[in-house]
Amino acid sequence: MKKMIIAGNWKMNTLPNEAENLVSNIISGIQNKDYKSEIVVCPPFTNLQTVSTLIYNSKIKLGAQNCFYEPKGAFTGEISIPMLKFFDVEYIIIGHSERRTYFSETDELINKKAKAILESGLKPIICIGETLQEREQGKTFEILFNQLDLCLKDLKDKNFSNIVIAYEPVWAIGTGISATTEQIEEAHNEIKHYIGKKFNLNEDDIVLQYGGSVTADNSEEILSIKNVNGALIGGASLKSEIFLKIIDIAENILQS
Ligand code: 13P
């Protein structure tokens, strides 16, 4: 069966009371439903404890938006993987284009984080994606394959049961302009083919989410694409009713 992970990246949003309301509404919305897809919420660090407590015993899994690769030490302002593990974090988003752009994160750094996350038994959601300029210059796949080469350097095929890749075209993030079905289909086919060949994997065993202006309105079309295994959702994950609608759409696709 197609694997589907619907993850909400809350980015730098929500005060504790807002996080509590948001996640409580999501918990109520999925109660008593037998969902086959994985549902993940990624609040800011300051709300991990609140959300972790509320989702205990629910189907919702916890994700973080970043981490550092050293387990502890003099790294002012950073958050380690053991700190995240303490709150039952299972997924950690790394390589998000906002971190690459505003905090100068490189593929080499993302690779170090990926290795540390996997060694700790957690699951990285590794984001890749091209800018509009790169797409217009016809460099999309050169960029994506290079990001994959560097971010996945020295990882092993056996790691892939714990790795999620998220294709997030930079130009589609927060712009309201999602990539077209054809663009997503092409990119996802190419990415799975590239990883499959490189690591000698069955393409169906690679989990590849799409992210970039996913809404309740476009999610049916996007999530129905064969090689799309869920979505990494920013803005639309901050409204419980929209996030719940997208989860329902994912479920209908899985069960059809
Ligand atoms: P939007 O859904 O707001 O476009 O953000 C996507 C994203 O960056 C998820 O990580």
C-alpha cells in the first residue's frame, strides 16, 4: 500500500495557548477514526513539551523543525537530538529552504544532521528543492541530484526505512503557487529513480513528500500522484479544519 505522511510544519508560529488549541482540535478531529496515514505535527521548540503531553496516546506523532548534530556542549542557541528525543520527537525536518536561505545551512551540514538523527533512531525529513531561477535555467534536476548526493552522502540503503525526503520547490513555498501536477509528477519520478539507482532500492520503498502551497483545494490532485507519499504543509497546517480536511483526503486516496 502507498505510504502517506501528512506533516504540519508550523514554522515560527504559535504561542503555547495557540499550540494547545491547534493540536487539541486536531486530536478531536481524528478521534475514533482508523487512519492509515501517518499524521505528524512539527511545532516550534518552545511548544514541544505542551504538544508532546497532549498527543500522548493519540495517533499524532511529533516532529521538530531543526536540530544540531552534536549531542551536547558549548553550542549556544542550539538544540540537540537527545533533547528532542526526551519529548518523544520522532521526526526532524532538516534542510528546509528557509534554513538554507536565512541561516546559510549547507548540504554538508544537513548531511551531518541526517547521520546524527539516524544514529539516534529518529527519522529525518530531508528537504530539497530548486529556486525559480534554477528551474527557469533548466537546472532543476542538476540541483536536486546534487542536493541528494551531498545530503545523503555515506548513508546506507538500510537507513531508508527511516528517511523521508520532501521535495519542496522553493518558489512554491508560502507563495500560494503550488507546482503543477505535471511538475510534481516529473520531479517525484526523477527523484525516486535517482535514489533508487544510487542506493539499490525499490522505488516504492522511498518515502517522498511534496511541500509548497498545499491546501485543502489542491491536495486531492497532489496526493493522488503515484510517487507522492504525503505532504509537508506550512500555512494550511495552522488551521485545524484545513489540516483535518487534507488528512481526510489522504485517507480517501489510501482507501480507494
Ligand atoms: P507552505 O505550505 O506555507 O507553502 O509551506 C510549505 C513548507 O515550507 C513546508 O515545510
